Amino acid sequence: QLVAYEVKRMRAEEGNKQKILRHIKELAEKLYKNENPYPAVTMHKVQKPTEGCHLRLHQKPFPRLDEGTVQWIIDQATAKLQTAPPAVKAEKKCMVPSGPPIAAIMERNGNALANSARRLEVVRNCISYVFENKMLEAKKLFPAVLRAMKGRAARHCLTQELNLHVQQNRAVLDHQQFDFIIRMMNCCLQDCTAMDEHGVAAALLPLVTAFCRKLSPGITQFAYSCVQEHV
């Protein structure tokens, strides 16, 4: 609805902070009402008897309750509850027009999307070259791959590509391949933020226990021994 109806208003407000703040406040109230449709139920407080009241002489005995009357009141309340409508807000469906065309936004973001796709392609190609033992081609792309690791999409791409190679039983590497993969992993973890902890870093955990190299007969070095210093 905001996109459809209020674009002109937002453009008109661009230079005026007070108008923008008022608009934001209105939006906030709408969102709050949407999330909290029912007002808070007021609780009836029952006053506690004062200290020493049981020592008073003029105490009235508590009246004997009539079992039939109590049961009748309970039955009345139960019947009311059964006939009461469910306490769920009826959802009002409405058609919202599409609003202004977003072609301009797409043009503005088009170059960024193209750049992002190129970066991911570079990461994929470099990893393929490493596993195909085309080390000269991998070396040419390597600086671009390390630069691409600044972006979260490239970091995800690295974990996905490495995972594919593990599934193809290509986890045992030679020394040069191992070196390339370790440098990529280190660069990826170095640029990770707290937001990546349960995404990229978590995706790398099974991979660093899979990729390895043979140092000598009977001695294997796994990737985690080279990347375990990262927070």
C-alpha cells in the first residue's frame, strides 16, 4: 500500500525532517495496531485483608454457599462461552494496485546484479580449475576470488561449490590444491561477520573436517588444522 499510494507524498517530504518523522510515526502506529489488535485486558485487583483483622470481635460468619446456585452460575458462563464467536480478528482481503513501475529501480540495480553474478562465476571457475589441476588458470583468477570474498553471496557460493566436490569424493587433495582451498577458506572466514556465524561459518564446519592431504604414509592433515584460529 505504501508503494502504491504514498510515493508522491514521500517524494514531497524528502526535504522536510518533521514531515518525515510524522509520517514514520503514523506508519509505526498502523504497524503496532496490526500486531496488537486487542487492547490489554484489565485485571480486577482483589484487596487483601488488613493485618489483625481476624482478631476483631464483630466478624460476620462467611455465608453458606448454595451448591445449586453456584452450579447454575457456572452453567450460564459455560453456555455463553460456547455460543461466543471465536476471538480471532477477521482478515479483510483487499486488492492493492501495483503502484508506479519499478523499471527505474531495476536499471539502477542492474549493474550491481551483473557484477555480483560475474563474481560468483569467477569463484566457481577458480574452484573448478583447482580440482581439475589447472593451477595456472586458478592462479590468474585467485586475486579476484579473494576480493569477491568481501561479499556474503561469494562466501555462500564458496561453501556450496566445495560441498559439491566433497559429495563427488574429491576431498583428498594434493599439496597445491590443499594450499589454494585453505587460502580461500581463511579469506572467507576472515571476512565473516557475526551474521555469518550460523550461515557461512557453520557451512564450512563439515567441509574443514572433510578436505585433507596425505603428508606421508599413515599421516593425514585435515583442513581444520589450518583454519581453527578464526573466532
